[in-house]
Amino acid sequence: MPSENITPQTLRLFAGLLAKPTEESLVAIEEIAHETHWLYDAVQELKEFSLEHWQGEHTRLFISGHPKTFCPPFESAYVHGIMSGPVTSELEQFYHSIGLESIADIPADYLGIMLECAAYLLEHPSYTDENFQSYWQKHIIKWVPRFAADLQKDSHLRLYQQLGLKLEELF
């Protein structure tokens, strides 16, 4: 059973923090930190580094670290040990069934997309709590707690360590 304090805004924030950092990212996170205080220390740390350093850590953790990608944010990687496993097409079909379309070049099992879908289910009254619970149990709970623990352990930036901690608190 997911935590009672899950909100669409929280899920969307977490999804956004997984995105590749850009020139505007620090300013955006700094604005959010005024309301979301756990981000404050992470913002202060990020100000000490270049955007390239932050992007390098993002790449190392999520895309192509050496000797391995430490925290691939994809259900297939955690559940099946491969990219684009069978769950990817299952999720594409599910998204289509609830009126959501795939985003080109982003696998359906990418955690950012999955959190956005969970937020969508919470926001739309046509989907019951049962729909959300089923999605959460079938797709999120299987692997995100391990991803969150890996993020806390393997990240060199406070932003991602804190994100791992906050993701862990959802369970």
C-alpha cells in the first residue's frame, strides 16, 4: 500500500527531477525549494558545481555510467535485467487504454513517465483508487524501492540522494 501522502504534485516533482539537467534546471529547482524545503541543501550544493558536472552525474547514474549504469530508471532494467523488456509494451498498452500516448524515444517503463501516469490516475475521477492501487502494485512497488536505495547509495550529489530518500518514503 503506498503512502497516504502521495499527491500528483509530488509525483510530478519526482518525475521532473529525473530529467536531464538543462540551463534552466537550477533556477526551476531553486524556486521549488522555497515550498519544498528538502531541496534547499541540494540547491546550495548544485550552485557549487558546473552544469556539466551535474549532467555528468545524471549520465553516470541514469544513462551510461562506467563500468555500469548505477541507477537505470527503467522497470525493465530492475525487473528483467534488460532494457525494453516485456513490461514496456504492456505499459504502452495500458497508457493507450487510459487515453495517454507514448512519447517518442522515451520507453514506457521510464520512471518519469510512470510517475506522471500515477499522477494522472490520482487526478482523474474517472479512474478509481483501485486503478491507482493496481498500477502502483503491479509496476511501481516491484522495483522503485530498490531504485531509491541505489540512488541514495550511488549518487555523489545531494539532489539525487534526497530524491532517493523521498522516493523511499512513498512505500
